[in-house]
Amino acid sequence: MSAASSAPSIGIDFGTSNSAVACRVGEQTRLLPIEGDATTLPTAIFFNAEDRTTHFGREAVALYLAGVEGRLMRSLKSLLGSALMQEKTAIYDGLVSFEDIIARFLHELGQRAARELGQVPQRVVIGRPVHFVDDDSKRDQRAEDSLRHAARAAGFQDIAFQLEPIAAAFDYEQRVTKESLVLIVDIGGGTSDFTVVRVGPERATRAEREDDVLATTGVHIGGTDFDQRLNLDRVMPLLGFRHNGLQGREVPSKVFFELSSWHLINWLYAPKAIRQAQELRTNYADPRLHARLMIVLEERYGHRLASEVEQMKIDSSVNDAPVSIGLGYLETGLAASLTPADMAQQLAPLLADVVACAHACVKRAGLRSNDLDAVYLTGGSSALRPFQHALRKSFAGVPLVEGDLFGGVAAGLACAARFR
């Protein structure tokens, strides 16, 4: 047997916010530690301009927030399918494409897996959303092609894809004792994906599972969209969003939408973007608001704000209580707050679209909600309290089962990899 054929297969959940890697050993699926003891790695890269090194995950974010000079990139998955993928951007060692940056991240995942497995994995099953891009099949295929090219550049030789909600179904199947009809709900950082699938102990041994998948749907709404909505409502008004200027017109909103979108923040630090923000001064009636905006851009606090809003969302959801964040680095005594009621109100339109997509999946399968044996939750954003409230109300009487929110998809991909 050749070294390549004996090399282990892995599953990679390349997520908008977090990524994970799993392998299948015998009948057991194992999530691999890829950052210390952690089995998840924030999907973040920091190009350190001071010592010309590259950092990943929590270390990348920490270095950036500590003020080290360099370039932080997050939510790279959101760029798949866009025209930006082949464009080049400047880092410490020259111009690179965003596809190459994704390849560097996947290569790092492969190297970290190799340290755990003792061999470099050659075969990989990578998760993909039901739709990278809504209602555009050509751009959707272009997104998968870009991810395939990046994986090949990362050193993987045998590359396959599996829909993320189907991978989650494979993971759920490992714990059921009888045949069941399940709606898989995978709410990630960038997309919400659903599948209705038959699972069971006997079905789990089959290599071909197409007949068990009754329907899939997906919508390009996820945790980063929730963060953006809360950022626009709770923080951006402190910088001038929806502020009426001297002539009674609102300050142009483009800068605030980009400042609350992880994958666009870096563009606002360019000299041209700074000049354009400075020119907005005449649109403000309150100069303090403009001064705060300029501090954020000139001191590169955009990612810090986005990170703090994300944590504020999580803390308010977990504790079901009001939360505030201090913004004294912009102005003494400045703060932003979030209550559970605020969050529920702001996220209601987005959550309604997500729940509607879940019902569309059940309808597409030719079922009614009460035909389901369970609704299985995976993906970090599925833990959000307002979402779970909306889901329980809409699927009344159907048990909600919370899986491994951050590792379930990777584990299911590893299950799929065993049939490669």
C-alpha cells in the first residue's frame, strides 16, 4: 500500500467564524485539537508586518487587538463566489489573492492535523453550505471551484465536498437508536442551512445515502449578519449612523455598513477610505460623532468593535440579561448596551427569514412539522436564545436536540470521508 493511500482522511469544517477538523479512526470519530487543547480555530489570519510572520486563530486576533502592526483577515468564507476572490491584496510579503489566503489557512489546518495524526492527510472532505450565493447557480459553482483550488494549493490531493447540514446529520446519526426523520438546522457565521433526512443505525452503514436526504434548503443569513444588525443598532449610531446633519439629511451610511461587516473592515483603513471619511465632516451636525468615527478608522478599532459586539450578543443570550461594553477608548465614559428585548427586536426580521427557510425545507420534503421526530441544532449561532425561542414556537411539539455546536459538522464530514 502506498503512503498516499494509507494516509488518513479528514473532514474540514471551514467556517465563516470558526473552523474544525475531525478524523475517523475505526468506528470512532475524533475531533482534533488544532489550537492548544481547543478543537476549534477562529477563521482568522494575521499578517504581522513587524516581524513578517503569519498567525492564525485566537493568536491572530490577540496580536491584532494588542496593537501589533499588520493585517487581520476574518470571515474569508464570505468572499467565496464574489469577484474579490481573484483580486490581490497587499500583505508583508507582497500582493496575494484572497484564494491564496484561504489556501494558506487550509494548509495550516492540514499541518495541525498532521501533527496529531503523525501523517500529512491527503484526502479531505470539506463542508460547504447549501448555497454559497443565494439564487445564482453560476456564482455558487464558482465559489466551490475557488475552494477546491485553494484546497489543492494547500496540499490536499483527493478533495470532496459535502453539504454542511448533511454532514451534521451524519454526526447526529451516531447517537440515534432507531430510524428517525430529522430536520437538521445548521446556523453558522455566514449561512443558515437545513436538511430533512432519514437517519438510523442501519442506514449509517450505507455508503450511498442520496435516497435518505429528502430535501435541502439554505439562506445566506448567519451569525455575522446578526452581529452586523446589532452593531448598526447599538454602536454605529454613536459614530453617526442615522445622524441628521445640518441640512437635515442623514450622514451617508456606506461607511457604517462596511465597518460592521468583518470581511470589509480592512478596506476602511486604506488612505483613500480615510480621506473619504474625513470628507463626511460637513455632513455632521454633532462634531463629536465624526471625531469618534475618525478615531475608529485611524486607530484601526473596527475589528475590536466587531469583536466586542459579538461578545455582547453572546453574553446577553447566554445570561438572558442586559450587557454593556465600555468604549472609553473612543471617548471618556462612552458605552453601548444591549438588552434581551433589544436583541429579539433587532433580530426578528432575520430570524423570521431563517425559520421560513426551515419550513420550506420540510415542505419540500413533502412533510408537515409534526411528522418530524426531532429538530437537531448545530452551528454556533443556533445557540442564540431568540432563535431557539422562534424555532420552538414555530415547530411546537417537536423536540429540539442541541448537538456539538462547533464540532458536529466536522465530525460528520469525517464520517463521510470514510467512504472515500
